[in-house]
Amino acid sequence: MRLKDLEIFVVAPPPPGWGGRYWIFVKLTTDDGISGYGECYASSVGPDAMRAVIEDVFARHMLGESPENVELMFRRAYSSGFTQRPDLTVMGAFSGLEMACWDIVGKARNRPVHALLGGKINERLRSYTYLYPERGKETGQFWVDPDLTAEAAARFVGMGFTAVKFDPAGPYTIRGGHDPSASDISRSVAFCRAIREAVGDRADLLFGTHGQFNVAGAIRLGQAIEPFGPLWYEEPIPPDNLLDLAAVQNGVRIPVATGERLCTKAEFATVLRTGGARILQPALGRAGGIWETRKIAALAECFTAQIAPHLYAGPVEWAANIQLGASIPNLLMVETIETGGEFHLRLIRNSIHWEDGHVIVPDAPGLGIDFDEDLARAHPYTGNRLHLEMQEAPCDYSRPNWFEGGAPVTERPE
């Protein structure tokens, strides 16, 4: 059984597009006709360039190899070009290809991937979602209005969620960490207060940021929201400041979480060694794949740190997260797009099920999904923008900062 063929799908989810502007799926097929699927998460180059990277990584390090040899192929890709260090784009390509290898091996053995990772220790996985507006009510105002968000929190908790995430703290800029404005802090407090009042102790509050702040600013904001007891404080400073995360964690009484933009066990080990975070959020389509992330989870066990796999992507990465989560003892929860995401679920023919706040671990072979290639081909992404983008303008200290949260915006409220 040798890897023979590669096909790439760049898929644009229909509006409102929760999960990003597009998703990159790969299909690998062996010389004996077994196919597997993977997903490459959020590259820092455009989709056409990423296609070329994926094709190069496959041809250079994987073509003709047994799909069982994921460690060997990882070492080839990780060391390519005399590197042996985390490379976000190469590892993003490899991660999706590696997922597809596990899907193939599971299908060849007629076993789910979790059975190949040590077996199933978790039957159901606790699930959380970002707070999204109801269908047909997607306005920019939702993302800056604590009352609207609190209504959404009550709606999701009513569905069965026991944790919800929100991110009201201002802009993600290309300029690196900044001090939050006074209005950013007051709005964050207002969100925490309104959501806590709406859900009480029925759900955990997950306070999201995306590396916006410098160390001092992150501590100020974290201390302001402490009274509302968030379960975590996500990525408070830029991901290139791994050593400084410990200063933030030491300055607040909320567990710091990080990892969606980290790559391989090398970067996660630095966070663990320094005490910079107690919750790790690897994106399996970027971190190095399923096997590398299984190693990250094992490292985290030694530091009593928990794993909450990240998902702002498509359903194949979600499926990989679920297979990993089923097999590790230190899983905290898995991110889900609402209760699975309407288009996400259509792409995998509803082969993963969510109920009562949990994802049910599938026992079908491989990743446990039934990927709909025809639907993927019917929704191609034809643009050249990136999966996610940051603003160039700096934080605005004269009026409240506007954060779209992925919603279509026609005008900015004053």
C-alpha cells in the first residue's frame, strides 16, 4: 500500500461563512485504491500558492511511501531545506496530508483512527461554540452589543452547550500587541456581565482574544474580567511572544489558553516549560497533524495542562479533532461551529452527530466521515484573499473599536 495520487479541494462555504473564507481539503489515494481525506488549516499564503506547497510537500516527502509511516514523513517535512524547526506553511500542508494518511490506514484496517492512537477513553466529547447570531440576523452590531450576545448565549445554552466563547476586545492588527483602549475594557466587562447574568452557572465563559495585546495590556484586561470567572483567557498576546505568556499567566487568576497559531511540539513545549498556559488549543491542520498533536497532548499531561483543539475551519479538521479527543485523558473540550455547522455537516453527509452539549465519537473506519466530493466541487473558492486577515489600522483610542467577527458589515455604528 503506497501513496499514489493527490487531489486538492479549495471550498468556499456559503454565507454567513462561519469557519473562515475558504477551507483546503486534500484527498490521497493509494496504489490499491484506498482514499483518505485531510484538511490544511489557514495558511499565510493565498490558496493558489498553498496548492503549490501542498503538491510539493506530497511529491517531495510522501509520494510512493506507505501511509503508515507518518513519523518518517513528518521528519522529512520538518527537516526539509535544512530547517528542523516549525514552519507554519510547510507544516500546514503536511498536517492535512498526514490526516489523510490516518484516514487511509484506518480504512485499510477497518478501524477508527482513535483505535490506532491508544483506543477510546472518551465516548462523548464536551463541545463549545462561539456565539453566533441567528440565521438571517447576521449584522455587524451583534459583535459589539453585549445584550444581543447574551441572548445568543442563552439560546446556545438552551440547546445544551455548557461553554460558550466570545471575543469583544477590539481589533486584531498587523502592528502586534497594543494596550487596550478604555472602551475595549469596558465593553469586555459588559459582555462578561451580560452573558454571566444570562447563563448563570449553567455554562463556562470562554473569553477569546487573538493576540491583540502587549503584556501589560493583557494583564489589565484580564484582571478587569476576573470577577465573572471565565474558564479561560485565550491567546492574550501575539503568538511570537511565547516566553512572555508566563508573565500574563502570573498576572491574572484566569487560566491562559493558547495554541491555534502554534506549530509542532517544539512551540507547545516552550509554553509548557515556562508555565505560560494551562490549556492548549492546537489546530490539527497546522500543528503537524494527528500524531504530532498526540505527542503535544502527552507532553501536556506531564504539566497537568488540558487540551481543547481549535476549530475555525472545515469539517475534516473537526473530524480529526474528535478522533484525537476520543483517545486522550486530558481533553477539556472540542470547539464546534454551532452544533456542527450546516454546511460543515452537509460536506460530510451528516456523519458526525452532536447531542446535549457533546459530540458523539464516530466508530466508522478512519476519520469516521463520508466526504461529499460533489458538494465540495460545487462550492469552489475562486478569489485570492487569505482565510483570515488582520487590519492595518491601529487600535482607535478616540472611539470604540469595531470588530466584525466575520459578519458582513455595511456600516459602522457610532
